[in-house]
Amino acid sequence: MDATERVSPAGVDPAGAGSVGTGSAGAGPAGVDSAGAGPAGAGPRGRVVGLALACHPGPALAVTALACALALGSGLGGPRSALVTAAVLTGQLSVGWCNDAYDARRDARAGRRGKPAADGTVGAGAVWAAAGIALAVCVPLSLACGILAGTVHLAAVAAAWLYNLRLKATALSWLPYVAGFGALPAAVALSLPGGPSPRWWTVAAGALLGFAAHLADTLPDIALDRAAGIRGLPHRLGDTGTRLLLPLPLLGATAVLALGPPGPVDATGAAALVLAATASLAGPALGRRWRKAALAGAVAVAAVDLALLLVRGVSAS
């Protein structure tokens, strides 16, 4: 999987925290200008497009759409759901831009495609500036959802930045994903009037999905990442170990949502378990034929779990 497609732990997208930063001014590898000017041949339109692509738009929009769906499904109403959506979007943008800016030099040396800050389409300095602006906007938007809700969301964004800057290459690479995905239903629940506590099974399911997302996201690129010196948890487990472990958190997330609520498992929960089992096992099994099969299976399970969340709600009230 190309690094620009990586799923973010904040609910969405650090593609890699390299060991070399981009703080000094001057021309970097492959024409990267860390002061933000970009290559000589890139006009204003090209730099704008490059900046848009550097935020990892796919994962950012996917996580934002998930937050919007949870907010609307929880009964927040249009205006407050829009506020939650805007807070999550700005957080995701900040994480994506931080990732590309921090990794620009390493990605340029590795010749990775689809990385605008690395190939010189847009300067790393401009991407850093965009990340800082998005983060600055994210703070008041998050706190406007409620002090506790905003604090939870900002903690998730901070975890994603920490992943970009430090944790990706360590055995704790999974932690920001668990924190970020677990925080999303919690922040939505706490944004409701009165700030009701989130249901424990929604937070647990989100955390398990985050762990699975990290495994599935990294699986196709384990060999390349190892060559670049990245030693996160999936790289330490290896291809086979990661492939064998992946179905467990996927099935666990659906099981928590189906079995967590009081009372017997209903038909909806049973159907979700069957669908999740099929998708979570099929993805890793097909991974050797289609490099993105594991991630596709994880996305399918996430869709099943989102349906369960929307049916059952995220708050305890």
C-alpha cells in the first residue's frame, strides 16, 4: 500500500514517522525545498493540488464521514453534527500534513511515489504550515463540542502526531491507533446534550478496530518499511504473524458490539458476527493474491460495525 493511503490513528492517517526531520531550510533530496517553495517547475495550481494530496485525502475523508455518520445517528442534529465533523476533519488534515512533511526527506531518498512533499510538488515548509494551521483551528472547534468531548478528541489527535513523530518505528506503534479509534465514539457521545458517558462496548470496539487497522494498513508494506529501518509492532511480528493476528481484533470488535449490550444476542448481532467472520478471515487469506485484501477486509468489518453502532447508539443515555 502506498503511504499516502495509510489509515490514521486519530481516526485517520500517519503513513510513517521517519528518523530524519525536515526542519532546516534549503533544498532537500529530489528537489524538496524545506522552506516551502516547491520545485521550480511547480506553479501555484500545482502546489495547491500537491498540498491537497499531501493531507492523505482518502483516509481523512473516510474518518470524517464516519464521525459525521456517528454524530447524525446519535441524534446530535444538523448544526452540532456539523461542528463535530469540522473538528474531526481539521484534526485529520493536521495529522496527514504532519506525516508528509516529517517524512519528506526519507520518502524522497526512497523514491516513494504519490508523496508531494517528497517529490517537490509542494515544499515541506508549506506542508508544515498547513498542518499547524489545521491543528490551530481544530482546537477551538473540538472544545466547542464540549470541554470533555474536545479534550478526548484532541488527545486522539495528539496521539496521531506522536505516531508520526516517534512511535511508528517502535513496538508501541499500535497505541495511537487504539487511542484514536476508541476516542471517536467517545467524543461523539460526550458531545450530546448533558455529555452522557459513552457505552463501554462502543469504545472497546473502536479500540479493537484501530488495532486491526494498524495491522491491515502495514501488512502490504512490511518488507519495504523494514528496509527503511521502521520496526513497529507489525514489522516485529513479520508478514505471517501479522496475517495470523489480524482476524482476532476484527472479530473481537464485532463480538463486543454484538454481545456487549444487555440481553441475548439479537438477529442483527448474529448476522453481523457471520459477516465479520467472513470478511476478517477472507482478507488475510487473499492477501498474497491482492496486496490490499487485508485492508479491504478490515474496511468491510468496519462497515458492519458502523451499522451496529448506528442501530444501537454510542451513549449510555
